[in-house]
Amino acid sequence: MALFLCGNRLHEHLYDTVRLGDYPKIRALMCGNDNMAMGAVDAVRDAGRTGGVYITGYNDSDAIKPLLADGRVLATMNQFADRQAVFGLDVALKAVTEQRKQSELSRVIETPLQLVTGASQ
């Protein structure tokens, strides 16, 4: 069963939104960031469903690492936020060097992602 819930990127908002009693068939929660994943962990625990619902986050924050290590969160995604400005500058410098107009540039810039699990830490 798939369900879209808005958690406003915050732990407490996701916790308040996730009412697992209303959705007994939910088996996984794919959260938009690690704060939301931490709220999901609390909601799953309080619903008595620990181990019965897979949870993933996004951002690979330091706060999620203990939850990955003990298995409460299955995975998160490292989007290399500390390097995103560098990715943009690389594109800008290449455009200047090649004398390209913005309209000639790709609308999409692919950046690396890395799956992080408890086993990969």
C-alpha cells in the first residue's frame, strides 16, 4: 500500500501525520528527509509496529546514524549537500569558458547520490 503524507520536513509534523492505526497495511515509509524518518520511527514505535514497517530517510544526517546502526531505519541517501554549491559552480564556469548562454545549458544537472545503510557505515 502506498500513501502520500506531508510531514513538512519536520520530525514532529510527520509524527503527528502518521497514524498507522488508520493504515494497517502500510509496510514502508519513504521519508523526504532524515528528520521525517526520525518522526516515522517514533510513530511506528508508538503504534507497536517496530520491525513491521521499513523506514527510509534522505540526507545522511548525523542524527540518523544510530537509527541506521540499530536497524530502526533501513537506509538514507547521501546527496553530498556539502558539495552542491561546487556542482553548480562547475556548470557555471564551464558555461563561461565555453561562452554558452543559459538557454543553451541543460535544465538538469545530475549530481551523485550514495545509498547509506547500517551495514555501509
